[in-house]
Amino acid sequence: MFSVHLREIPRTISFRTALMSLVLFSCSFLALFGYLYWQTAGYLLAEVDTALYRQIDSRSAQPEDLRLAEIRKHSEQDIDGRLPHGLYDAQGQLIAGAIIKMPASKVYDKPAEFNWKQPKKNKRPVRFILHRLDNGQTLMVAQDIHDIREFDELLVNAMVSGGSLLLVVGLLGAVGLGYAARRRLDVLTRSIERIVKGDLNERLPTRGNRDDIDRIATVVNQMLDELERLMSEVKGVCDDIAHDLRTPLTRLLAGLERAQRRHLREEEYQAAIDNAIEDAQGLLSTFRALLRISEIEASARRSSFAEIDLNRIAADAAEFFEPLAEERGIELTLNHAPAPCLIFGDAQLLFDATCNLLDNAIKFSPDHSRVQVAVMDTPDKRGLCVVDNGPGIPEAEREAVFRRLYRSESSRHTAGNGLGLSMVAAVARLHDMRLEVQDAQPGCRIELIVSA
Amino acid sequence: MTHVLVVEDDPATAREIEAALQDHGFDVTHVDNGREGLVRAISDSYDVIVLDRMLPGALDGLGMLTALRASGIATPVLILSALSALDERVRGLRAGGDDYLTKPFEFIELTARLDALSRRRVAPSEERVNRLRVGNLELDLLKRSVKRGERTVELLPREYALLEYLVQHAEQVVTRTMLFEAVWNYAYDERTNVIEVHMGRLRRKVDGDGEEPMIHTIRGAGYVLRSPA
């Protein structure tokens, strides 16, 4: 199932990168080898030329008879024809030396080459210099350069075979890399396809070696975690909404149907209508609260942020709730910070959040207990907290209470829509605040802490 | 009779608003776009305008409002909107709106606010009034003191603010949300039961033993301050 079509390989980035580096490497290989070749071959020939000039110099400086004798003697000794000489008269006829026929070239004192055919031997490449002597004769000194040629050839052969090997290995490497990349991407693609089809539990495979693809896969996996969390939250909210709204809707419908069924007197109809309106208004307010949370979470409201004093927020909220607390004999105290506690935020939202916390605190506290609102303004903690002496929130429920429409078992029978703390959580998120639930022993302490 | 211009493009909502306002005793004219609304508002005289924020066509709610104010028409405008974000509210009020109501709303809330807006027009607030009087209840706005007949009513600052608002809107239904917005200066609140407690306290102080009650609760709506018959 992991088969990779060969024609797909050239499209992979790995293959293209490998190919590109192969081309670059080949170019530098050619350049390096060319330079080496040019340098060594040129050096060897230059050495030959220097030797030839030296001989021309020494021979032409010799007296005529000595020169003749030496050339004859040299020709006899140099059987292999390594350094053949030739001495010719003005008509080009050989006087002495190994090379019988003077080469056709008539350029004097410049190195030239020709293929020398020795009797009973193969032609051999020879480098020579012609020099016209004072007496009209022509002196030719030459050197067999067969070895140099062979060395050159060797060098070129080495280059060609090395280069071919390089190309073959490089191409194979590129194909291999392309194949590997393609395979790995195929695995990723298949995972992504499964996710697209709706399997949000699927995660991209990682190798743990922190390479490029691994890093992307890790980030994508984090994104998927978040996505899954959001999806399950949305699903949870949908379920909760469906469940929570069914109850009042059923009640509403039951009331209306009862009114329809029975023959009521006018004031009984009036009462039925009033009840229906009340239920509908309750539903509407739940929707409003839900919409409001969504709006806060869309975090478009940062534009209305300004510098506000938490002391003022706490004082306003405490003052607003004071009569409610008094009615129940609850002692509501306000501990504000000694100096204005200025933060950047939305006064309206923070007021609403504080009110929600206070509302809960008073709602769940027994009569004649205490509720406290405090502004914390110390170097290591700035924020607002509400403490009550109520039943508190069990450790296990401290995360859940911030979920939309969540009602803990103990609060099922108190009034409310289960959105108060969700709203507080949304406000906290918008303000980059930490929301912490602690045990006040007994009771509950909820802190809204400004992140440093 | 109070003449209301309703600019609302959704026919169902418009029909409901029209019915609710007519039942309340308003004379209602309805148009469904900003251009026509602007023409009507400039050529006819209305006591108050109900304006939907989102309107089809070139002229939306805010555009129409801006044009209206630019033409020097000061008719009070209540903006209706599905956008409840505070920014939207501020933008609406800044463009010249006098009040802002978020959909979905309750019609009792709408009529109460329209009452307040149209009444405000009858008695312009520029006039300096130092004393307000309803029946035998008298408020001294400078000293912030209250007397009912010969009896001095001792009020906390917030209670005084509540009473002042009620007196300013005497004989009108005032919703809890209106009270909250006017007295606490925070917008939008669902915690109306807390307002009830505040009002309960105020009522105990204003309507003493043996006195004719002045603060009346309108079920499902709010309160009204009436001078004793």
C-alpha cells in the first residue's frame, strides 16, 4: 500500500534538491579536474621545452666537429629514441642523427610536435625545436612525449569514469531521497485525509528526531488537539443546550396545552398566558447570555479596553449586591487595595464578571454567613477575588463549572442557567487573566488574577 | 398622540413592532429602507424614530442616522440591532442615536424606552430645574434631599439616584434595565432581581406606613411612579 509511482518522484522537493546539488557538484568537479589537467599537462610540456632549449643552447655553442661527433654518438646510444636529434644541411638532407626526415614545419626556435615514424617501429609523438646554425645547417632537438600523452589520457579517463560514477550515484541518491520523502509524505497525506473525513482522533506520525517534517507534524498535532477540544466543547454545548432548553420548552408547551384543553375562566387564561410569557422570557435570556459569551469569546471587544480601576469595579459590584446580601443576613465586605489598582480592560465586562461571582457566592451561601470581595494588589498577585462560606466546589468539578450550561448536582435546584461562570471564564480569557478556584475551608474562593 | 417612524426591513419584525406600538397607543408609520426613512423623517414630523441598524441598500441604519443629524433633524432615535457588542452600542450612540436596544428584545422594553424618549422631547432638559415634584413627593436636586409631605425621606446616594430617575419619568413605565443603565452606568444586565431588592428598599422608604403608595410594580415590565390619586 506504500507503493510510490516512479513518475511521482521527480515532483518531490527532496529529489529536486538532490538533483540541484548533483548539478552543482558536477560543475565544481569539472572545474577542479579541468584545472588540475591544465596545470599538470602544461607543467610537463613546459619542462620538456626548457630541456629542449637548453640542448639547443649547448649544441649551438659547440664547435662544428664536436657537435657532429656528439650527435652521432648520441644517436647510437639512444636506441629507444627518447631524445632524438637531427642535423641537416641547407637543402634539408640529414647529416647526422636519428630523425632521417626533417619535419615539414619550417618554424625555427619554437617548440612544435610531429609524429615520428622510426624504422620498424610505431609512430610516436615527438616535441621538437628547429634551430638554424651559423653555418647554414639546421639543428633539430626533440623529445619523445608519448608518456606525457599517456598520462594526459589517463587523467581524462579518470575524470570521465569518476564523473560518470558521480552522476550515477548522485542520481540514485536523488531518486532514493525523493522516494523516501514521497513515502513519508504519503503517510502524512493519508493521515490528513482520514482527519478530513472526520476522524479527529487521528494524529500525524512523528519520528521524534525534530527534523523539518517532524516539527510541522508536531505543530499540526497541537492544532488538532485544540481542534478536538473545541469540537468536543461545541458538541457538549449543543447537547447541553438541547437538554437545558427542552425542559422549559416542555413546561411552556404543557402549560399552553393545558389552557387549550380545559375550559378556563378569563383570569385563568390570563395566568396561563403570563406563565407562558415568563417561560419564554427565561428562554430568551438564556439565549442572550449564550450569545453574549460567544461575543466575548470572539474577542472583538479588546477595542473597548481602557485603563480601569479594579477597586472601583469591586466597590460598584459590592454596592449593587449589598441589599441582596442584607436580605439574607449575609455580611458582604469589601477589601479594596490601598491605592487604585489600574489594569487595562473592559469595565463593563469585569463588572459583569464580578457580579456573576458575587451572585453565585450569595446564592450558595447559607443565611447569616459571610461573603467577601477583595482587590489584590501585591507585587506578585494583582486581581480580584470573591470568597464565600458556601458548600464550595468539589475538586473534581472545578474545571467543569466553567463549561457552558454546566450545573453541578448540588446546584440543580437553584435558579440560574449555568452560564454565569462560563461568562466569567470568557471575560478572564479576553483579559488574559487566570481564573482559579480554591477551597476557602469552608466555602469557595474564586480569584481573577492579572497575568504579569 | 405620539407619532413613531419605524425603519425596519424584516417584515415579520416590523409587523410585530407596529402591533405592539399601536397597542401602546402610538401612531406608527413603517418604511423598510434607509432612503425612504430619511425622506420621511425629514419631511414629516415624528416624535421618535425606531431604526434598525442593518438595512438593505446603500443607506444602512447608521448612514441614515448620520444623514438625519447632518440635516439638523433632532428627533430622538432608538437604534435596534442584533449586534450587542459594546463597541456597536457606542458607535450607534455616537452617530446620534439616543438609545440602543439589542435584538431579541421585549416589546415592553421598547415601548417603555420610546415613552421615555418622546417625553424627553416634550420637556427639554436644558431648562434648569432645581426641584422636582410629583404629588406630595418633592426632590431638591441641589441638596439631593427628598421630602414626602412634611416627612424627610433619608436615602442612600444610589437610592436617591433611582428615585430621581423615577421622578423624571413619572407616570411612565420604567424597566429594570433602564434603571440599571441610568443609575449604575453599566449597560445590559440580566440580574433584574437585584434591582428588585434595591427598589424594595426604596419603596419602603418612600411609601411610609399609612401613605398612599406611589411606586408601583408592573408585572413582567418594571416600575412606575404615580402621584397618589
